[in-house]
Amino acid sequence: MSITSDFYVIFPLVLLVLIILLVYIVKIKPNLVIGFSLLGIGIFLIVSSFVLGKPALFFIGFLVSVFSLVFFPRRRRW
């Protein structure tokens, strides 16, 4: 594998780790802008996994999409 093909797999994985660290260190509250942005990034990674033929990107995109749910507001029970 070349460096550029590894970049498409390693960079999203590093981005996911940085986002998780940012959430737990900075204590980011639920925010729709961040949630929808992460959901868009996850969908983009899933689509690009089919285009580039990289199955690892599919799993990373799925994890980013699931992680974006952290940023959506939750309903409170009465």
C-alpha cells in the first residue's frame, strides 16, 4: 500500500479519536450544528468507501455517524 492510500484510512481514524477526546476533555454540550456536521462527515466517509473500495472507511464512517448522536439533544422524561 502506498502512503496516499493509507492516508484515506488513517486520517479519518485519527479524526475520530480527536473528536472523542475533545468531547470528553472539553465537555461539549449537545449541539445540532456539530451533530449534523459529524453526521455529514460519516455519510461522506461511507459513500467514499464504496467509491475508493476501502472497507475500513465504511466502518470509520459508521462509527462517526453513531458518535454524532452524542451531539443531538436528548428529550427529558417528565
